[in-house]
Amino acid sequence: MTSLYRTGLVLPAAELGPENPLPPLRKPEAVAKVSNVDELPPDLAENIGYGRLDTTLPCLLQDGYTRERIERELPAVVLENDKLRATVLPSLGGRLYSLVHKPSGRELLYRNPVFQPANLALRDAWFAGGVEWNLGSTGHTTLTCEPMFAAEIDGPDGTPVLRLWEWERTRDLPYQVDFWLPEGSEQLLVAVRVRNPHPYDVPVYWWSNIAVPQNEGTRVLAPATQAWHYGYSGRLDLVDVPGELTYPARAEAAADYFFEVTGRPWVAAVEADGTGLAQLSTSRLRGRKLFLWGESTGGRRWQEWLAPEAGGYLEIQAGLARTQLEHLRLPPGESWDWLEAYGPVAADPAAVHGDDWTAAREAVAAGLPSAETMDELHDAWRKIADVTPESFLATGSGWGALENRRAPMCLPGTPFPDESLGPDQEPWLALLDGTPPDGDPLAVPPATLVNRYWADLMEYAPKNWLTWYHRGVAHWAAGRQSDAVRAWRESVSAAENPWALRNLAIATAGHEAAWLYRRAVALAPSLRPLVVEAIAAQLAAGLPDEASVLLDGLPVEGRIALLTARTRLALGDTAGAKAVYDSGFEVANIREGETSLSDTWAAVSDEPLPEQHDFRMK
């Protein structure tokens, strides 16, 4: 019998912390670049050049977390039958946290024993483990640490289905993820639907990222004889499969491998004894990928950073395009849906780990549901896709409800109720009613909505410092940087405020940027994200004395400690910079690929880089 129930997941967890109120005007650091686009097949090159995000607006950064973990209870929903038990975290992007095969007692996923955000997602905060549902753009979704709506509906066979849904704000797309576990099934079925309610094409990106344990004998298999390799060199190159890449523990460097799938799409990670996890889908979800951290010092350090004392992991992934560097066009008014299945593998280890690649793949594929079965289950799910939930298990954000207030939409199956509207939406509800935003220039302004509809409303709103500020952010998000600068200057003229001054600083460089940052900090000296940016701007402009003034009195910890070391180094105080390292510190939001810790160390010491500061991936 299949059951669905709410529970609590208790584990050591860090606080996510507050959002950074400063709009992210620079390009997302998570966005990868391809250096050899002109060498690629035309369709692949075209998709790589289409739809990339220049900003995560209207979403703000989530960089307020620390490395301090205490026991906390996270809301969870469990779906189980006599074969599988699936645990889902609706408050954290709907992450499939755990999938246990009950007859064997095996955990099929990499289950992180802690909740520890780190700087890998489009909005910074991300956590490792389980299965992550990525809608939006290249890089981990803006929703990975956000709540989703959750509800129970009746499945096509009468068993309960767990439905999750939300409004993805960078693309303004509603989507749903339905978990279905028929009685006696050894496959957790996950149906996904993405809808475009707009009268124009929208770039679409989807990848299901599946973390599994990595051991010495772990082998990754997919129906492919070639894969596109992408590493930290920025090149996308076609390589042969299998090769050493199918045994991730033998790899030195971190890398992505996008399989050129032939036939029905699936991917599996299998241990030395032939057991493991397989993921398969209907044909729309065509892409399959292996991500590995590699066995370098930096790769091992990153895994320990993300999941302390939990052992290594890799990711097998499934997406709409053949690589994660591409976006596809979702036409006006259309929706795309597909069905995924997650379940155990139990294959002959001699075949799976043999030299015959075809036989190894067939040993896994033989135990998977057929394409016909997947299509039949998909058709059965479509009959309940539009069923509207009557009661909720969890509540998401109010952004979908706000968009529905602005322009009512027909979205059967995924209601965005007015009850979800909250303080974040209040200024924009008021704007719909004709009342423009206004307020204290020193108070944190509401986050700016930047799509074409809200930007037009703001253009016609009465002029004050805050409407000028919002106009500037919307112009910037649309790529109209000169218009943004004019708007922010008008904002500062209307009322001196740190928010427009900071944005103007980002729009310029050198001494002028440094000066604008100092003006902004003078108005908001306790806003840590602003102070951090301002100190970095002084150093970039070659003004270490000004950086030192801004650092005065600040606790020497986290990123402030790193900036302190850099400032002392720039002032010629190498011993003082070294002393900061010797005192010990951690930068909680060190970025994947960032080398500031190792670069600064190299400038202050000839000694080997301490392991705790070694995040180098190449």
C-alpha cells in the first residue's frame, strides 16, 4: 500500500540567513562560457548562444549563511510503498533528499548528513545531495533554497501523488513536479510540466541533478559511445566512451561529460557488486550527464566542504538539451512535460564492469522499464496533470499569485492562491492599484521586479527617488545600461540614498567607483554586503588606505578576514597579511572556481597552501 505523510527531518543545519538586499547587477558567476563555439555543430552552437541570463534579477542573492550548524528540524514529506521510501524537502526547492530501497535497506542517493549552503548556485546558496530540480538557466536554479507549494492528489491508480509547484521568476514560468509511487513499484515516478503562459518564446533549461555516492568501483553507464567533455579550460570537446571517464574515482580533475545518447535515454551509477541507481525518462528529456569533482586536493576539499565527513559523491543528470550550456525555445502558450523514473539497479557485476561496453550497458538496460511502459505511465499521469489540489501540505512564495493578480492565467493543477501573498508582494500590489512605491531613502528598498510588464508600470509611476531607483534596476536587467545610469542619477538627485549610489558604482570603475562606494557606505555603514563590495572596490582601484579605513573596527572573520589580508598585503605589510591566515578563518561563501584564497596566500608565503584554503579546481 502506498502512503503519503508529513514529517520532520532533524539534522545539523546552518541558518540560510537573510537575502542580500543589493540587486545582483553583475553576470551570474555560475554561468559557464564555451571558448570554441565556432568549432561545434551548428545546432549546438545556436542553442549555446541563445537565452543566457545576464542577471538573476528579480531574485536577490542568498549569501547570508554561515558554517555554524546546530540540530534543526526541516519540514519533509514522505511517499512510500513496500519497495521504496522517498523523502522530499518542500521548503528547499522540492529536493528529493532520500530514496531508500526497503527490501535491501540501501540508500540509492547520496544523502547529505547536514544542511550546509555553499556558493555554487545562481543565487549563491546551494547544498549537495539528493535530486535537485533545475529550471531557469545554466547553473543551479534560483529556487534550490526556496519553498515550493506541495499538495496531495489522487493518482491515476488511486494511490496518492505528491505535487510540488512554483513560479520561476527569472523566466516567469510556472512548473510542477509530481511524485508517484504505484503499489509494488520499484520505480519512483516523477512527472514534470513546464508551461509558457506568455505571448512570446521563452528560453527553457531543465536538468534533474542526481547525487550518488562515489566509491572506488563506481561506474557510470549511459547508452552512448561519445560524450562532450567540458572542463575548467572552457572548451567543449567530443570524446569517446567508455574510457576512464566511466570510473569517476580515477579522474584527477573536475569535469562535465554530456553523453551523446542513442536510443531511449537513461543513466546509471553502479557499484562494484552491480547494485546502484538508474534514472530513465520519456524521450523529451534527452540529455544525460556525468559530473565528477575529481581526486585533486581541491576536488576532495570541495566535497568535504559541502558534506563534512560524508564521503565522496558524483552526479548523474538528465536534461532537455544535450548539454547544460544550451537553452531551448518554449513557444507561446505551450507546455512541455515528461516522465522520469528512479529505481535500484541489480546487474551482473562481471558484465557491468567488463571490457565489453555494449554488454555492460545491456546488463543495466535489461532491468529497466521499457520505453512502451514509460509512455503508458506518462499517458496515465497526463489524465491527472490538471487536477487542482484541494488542500496544501506546504506553501510556496506569493510571486505566482502576484503575477496572476496582474494578468489572470489559466493554470489548472497549479493554483497560486491569494493567501500566499505577503510583505514582499505588498509594494507591487499597491502599484497595481495606482500607488507608487516610496519611503525612507536609508531603509532597504523592496526588490525590483524587472519583467516587461512591471517595468512598464514603473515607467509611468510618479517620479520619486525610489521609482527612479527601480526604473534603473529594470533598465539594467533589460540591457539598457545608459538608461539605468541616468535613472540612478535622478534617484540620487531626488534623495541621497546608498542604493542608487552603489548601483552607480557598479556601472563605473576605478576611482570613481571607489568614491561612490564610500558615499554609499557613509549612508549605510552597518550593511555588511555593501561594506564588503566597497572594500573590494577600493583595492581594485589601488586605494588600500581607503580600504583600511573601511575595515577599521570590523571583526576579522570570514570574507572580511580575506579582505584584511589583501589590504595589508597592498600596504606592504606582508607579515600582517600572513598573520591573518595564521589566526585561522573560513570564507563561508567561497565561490566554486574562486582562487582568491590561494592567490593571496601565494603572495604572502612560500610555504605550501594550507589544505583548509585549497579550493583550486585546476
